[in-house]
Amino acid sequence: MNSGRLLTLLVSCLLVGCGSSQITGGTTAPTSPSSSPEAGRTYLSTEVTGHELVANTTISISFDTSGALAARAGCNSIGGSYSVANATLNVDALSQTKMGCAPELMSQDEWLVSLLSADPSFLVGADTLVISGPTGTISMLDKKIAQPDASLVGTRWLVDTIIQGDVASTPPQGAVGSILFGSDGALAASLGCNTGSAQFTVAGDNITIGAMATTRMACLAEAAELEKHMLAVLAATLEFAIDGDALTLTAESGAGLGLRLEQHP
């Protein structure tokens, strides 16, 4: 190769770059959500620093393959779009539902939103995830490992959410409802004050409940409100979905119940 041709080649390389890789400004493009290791997975907190979790609560964060993030810290649902670049999580347009909860749960929601909004570091392992920012760190484990889906039957489910179409609220203060689906096909329910029993059958994702027999005690207004809603939901065929230790029952009317598996010490 003559010297003139070599000089031309060197100048061309300086102007347009040679080779198959190029670094611009020391950054890399965000990874496509659909090909990211976290895509399509839900993670649950195993350790939190910088904030003391409210008793019996867990932080959950889900990532779908289209670039949407959904999170819960014990009260409202939190969502937004996300991308990951240079081991940093970027979350845009975070929004929250407006369900009223205890002040400590509302404060926990605010802490999580603040952490996610601060472009925290983002480290994904085979089944683990660590999110770390100025206000704290959340160490997480894939939900399929941390909390496999519970069985519908054999354990008592406690009512923690009342659902009316698109509106969700906590049960009236002091009113406790529960449902036990027995392995013998018998349902036993605590309705907040009275108790009820019925037969049920399961087909696919549907539960058909027979006529409910109940006690007839006079109840306080709060308990009576929960009882009325539970009886309306449990009156016919329901669609059910189990996600870890959470059960959702939905009637054709849109009325429903959110329940959690009873935890034993």
C-alpha cells in the first residue's frame, strides 16, 4: 500500500470511524424491555435498607415486556413506563391509585415512589434484583421462588379489599371477613359479624357457590356493610385468580373481593 493511500484511509477512519462498534459519549442505548432479564417477571422484597417496612408488608415490582412497571408497597398501585441503561433504572410518568390507607402505608408508598423516581441503580441476577438510590436499597427475589401461588382450598383467606367495578377500598374499620374453601367442597365464611356456609364447585377459573346459610345476629353498621358486600359477591358464579398469597374473586356485576392468605406465626 503506498503512503498516499494509507494517509487517505487513516483520515477516513478519523472522520467516520472504522470497525463494527462505536462509543458515543460513554453511554449505551437502553436495553429493549422485551429482551431484558427482568421482563415479564415480578419481584418481592427480601431486605430493605433506608426505610423500615410496615409490619406484614412486602414491596412488589413487576416489569412487563412492553416497558411498563407496576409496583405496590402495601396500599396503592403504582405504575409507569421504564427503561434500563448503564445499570440505571429510568422511570417515567409514575401514577398512583387513590385508595385511602393508614398513614404509615401512605408514607411507605411515597418512599417507594421517591426511590423509583431518582434514577436508582439496577442490578439483575438470575433470580434476584437490587434497586438502590439516595434514600435506600431494595433487595428482591423473583416471586415464583419467593412466594409460589397458594392453593385455593384448605386455608383461610382474609378480606383486605372491597371491589366495586374500578373502585377498590379497604374494609370498614373493625370489620373482619374471611373465607375458607374446604377440600370437601364446603365453604365457611365469616362475614364481619355473622357467619355463613355453602357448597361450592370449581371449574377452571370459576367458582360456583350454592345457596348461603347464615346466622342472624344484629351487627354494627361497619360489620353490616362488609356483610352485605360479601353476600352479594358470594351469591353466584365467580371468576377467581390467585397471585402468590393473594386471591381475587370477581362477580359478573363487577363487584369483588381481594383476599390474603391467613398468615400463622
